[in-house]
Amino acid sequence: MTAVSALPATSSPAGGGSRRRRPRWDRSAIAFLAPALVLSIGFLIIPMVAAFVYSTAKIAPLSGKITWLGLENYATMFDDPVFYRSLLNTALFMVITVPLSMAVGLALAVLMNSVLPGRKVVRTIIYLPLVISGVAVGLIGTFLFNETIGVFNGLATSLGLPNASWQSSGIPAFASLVLITLWIRVGFTMIIYLAGLQAVPQELYESASVEGASGWQSFRFITFPLLGPSTFFLLIMNVIYSFQVFDTVFVLTNGGPGVATEVLGTYAYKTAFGPARDQGYGAAIGVVIFFLTLIFTIVQWRTNRNRDETA
């Protein structure tokens, strides 16, 4: 008893030698986290805080003089018809593109996961828009949807069909945005769903086949439920993209004709850096985009967590 009590508190009972107590965290983690933290603070946290501050002020375009207005910029939105139209276009853009891109991406992922000749080539073609910038995709869109020399109107003319006013009419212009966005987002959705499909155990399909389940029943009761995490991730990412869409709209339609395709991102940019140069009001619109995205993400997160707990 005396010998045991004489041992140091950090001694190992088995080996009898002293062992240094491991720290609760490794200091080398700071070296690994530092670059990401510095970039996040410099290019994310500080701009966000500055946007909140500027949204309560009016900044003179030339002198840079700041006049504090409180919540006046936010009150201005209630009487701004262009803001309401931008908000409506953003919501409509999200409602159309998110379900369509996820449904088409899932269908293509199922197709790519099966035996398909040349599927690597097809997969590359579908994924191609993600490796080029949104500005480049928008420029490709201007070539495709140009009313005079565009590919689609040329194809319609050769088939004897009437040309569409892709750039001078609101509905066709909005449709061109939806089509280009689907081209961009379907590849990303397909890759995520394809990774989810390849993680589904084949034993489940074999058991279902032995039980006499049809292909649709296997998809409905095995594939689709097990793709729940992928669906949740894609839903969040696609909704965030819809609220923050800017480059494609700016290059392809610039919000026109009129304000038919104006979204919150392009309206905030034009307000802050266009002829008006009202950076305070532009920052306020950016803050609204941030809170809309945050609220939707929180709602989806809590809904998904409650569903998992119930399951």
C-alpha cells in the first residue's frame, strides 16, 4: 500500500513507467487552421460585418462621406417596386430550378449508375459547366439565345418554327435563364446523387429481387430513402445558389428586358455600383439576401433533424 501510494500520479499501473498526460488538443492544429481562419476572417467575416454597418448608412459616391440613417434603407424597400419584382423573380427562379435540377440530376445519376455505353464521356459532358466560370456559361448562353444569330433561333428557322424573343420579351428571357441554370446545376446534382447511389448496399437490391420487388418498388423503398442525406445537402446548396445567383443573370440578360429577369443579387449590385452608387441601400439588399438564405437553411436543418429523430 505504501509502495503504491508513493508512485507519481501520472504513473502507468501496467508498465510502472511515467506517462505524460496528453493535452486535450494538439497545438499543431493552429498551424493547420490558421490559413482557413485568416481567409475566412478577411474575406467573409469582415465583409459581412461591414455590410451590416453600411446598410445603416448613406455613403456619398465621390467623397465617401458617411451619413448614418439607422433603418431608413430597410424602410425604403417597402416602397420600392423593383425590390419586390426582384424578390418575386428570385423566389420564382428558386421554385422552378431547384426541383427541376434535382429531379433531372437524380434521373441522370440513376442512368449513369447503370450499364450505359460511353457513360464516362456522357458524365464528363454533363459535368463540364461546373469547371468553367458562371461568366463563361453566361457568354455561351448569349450565343445560344441571341435573337439574330443564336443557335436556337437558327435551329427553329431551319425547322420552320417561329423564332422566340429570348432577349426582348420577359417570359422567354426568364426561360433562357432557367435553361442555362439547369445546364449548370444538373451536373453538380448528378455527381452528388451518383456518389450516394454507389454507397447503397447491393445486398438490399438482391433481397428485394428475391422478394419479387419491381424496379420502381426498389427505387421507392430502398434507393430514395437512402439518398435522404444527399437530397438534404443538394436542397440546401441549390437554394443558396438560387438566392445568390448573379453572374449568369448579369451576363445573359442583365436583369432585362426592363426588370423582367432582375434578381436580388443583380439588383443589389446595380444599386451599389451602378449609376446610382447607393452603396448603403445595396448593402441593405445584401443583408436581406443573407437573412432569407439563413432562415431557409435553419428551417430545412431543423426539419431534417426532426425527421431523422422520428425515424
